Amino acid sequence: MLSLLVSLASANEISAGYVFPGAAAADRGSMSVGASGGMLMGSSEDVSFVTLDAALAPTDRLGLRANFFSVGQASPLVGAGGASLGARYLAVDKEKFRFAPFGAVAIGSVAGSETLGGFAAGIALEAGSDKVWFDCAVPLVAGLVTPDGYSDDNVTVVGFPLTAAGSELGVSWKMGEHHRLRAGVVSVAPMLSYRYEASHWYVGATAGGITVPGAPGGLSIEGGARF
């Protein structure tokens, strides 16, 4: 459920996707801030959530990202929250193809439980034209950091191909000057998002679900600004 929640967060200046820092083109010094809010529905209880996201491109190739999410009080995940920091570097930056290694760290907890940490490193790419393009982010190594007594090992690390289950893939279509549609999948959660983009701001919506019978689906509304 938490993976679906994170996938409904607001996208940002350095990534067409939602979970990992991506390989989107960004101008030196550009920055974006965004927020989203929504509901996960179809489980035993509906879950409300809010996310905040910020991205900065200190150079044309380096991109930094920070994300925060919190779950509403009236839910079985009461008190759940977390934050993540990520970075990417465009090793290949062509007009129709970009490739970037990325890394990210995160912390999260649910009320009454210990705080957990995680990390991931992998590769991201984008390819296509001005109208249609493909994006993907594939973690090659990932880990979970737990406090003493939580599990047998304080640090659990897995590598590819096991980490491929957490990959994010998407295809975006630009329709006219301001409209963008993206169909994607994060792990087993397909999603469809729409965004209206002006020169310095955007608004949009994302709907998604998990391809397991009886699993919840979600809807979020997002907005943000570019500088």
C-alpha cells in the first residue's frame, strides 16, 4: 500500500516519474516545488494522504530531489510518514536520449513502531521525441536499515534482478502546448496521470491501483510551480 501511496506523489523537475530521481532534462539553476493530496480507497478503510516534493538542478546534469509524505489520522496507517532524498547525474544528455545513475535514501515510520531507513541506487533513462517519450528507473541495489531487535540483521541488502520488481516505467504524450498524459507502472501498480503545464506552474491528477484482487486504488490531485 505504501508503494502505491508514494507513486501517487507529485512529479518534479528532474523526473517524468514519481518514485526515483529520473533522467528528465533540466536547465541549470531550475527548481520546482509541488504538493499532492488524495485518497487510497477499496481497503478496509479509506486512507487520506498528502505529499510534498522539491527538486533542484544546480547544473544541467546534476539533479537533487526531496520528498515528504504523511498519512491522515482516520486510517489504519495512522501516524505513518516518511521523507526521502535523492540525486541523479546525467551521464548522457542528448536531445532524444538521456541516461543517469541515481541514488536515494529514505526514512519512515508508523505510529507505535520503530523508524526504518532505506536506500537504493540504480539507473534511469528517457528516450523519444518532443511529443512522445519513454522513461524508466530501475534500482540495481536496495537496502533496509532497521533498529536492534527489529529483525535478525540490522541491514538487509538485495541486488538485481530482485530489485527489478521495484522499477518504474512510463510513456508520456504531449498534446498541444499545455496538456500532458502519462501511462506508467510502479512495481505492480499501474497508473494514469494528466497534467496541465503553463510556463511556471502546473496542475494535474493521477489515478492508480494494484493488480491484486481486492487491493486498494488511489486518486490524487497535484499542483506546483517552477522557478
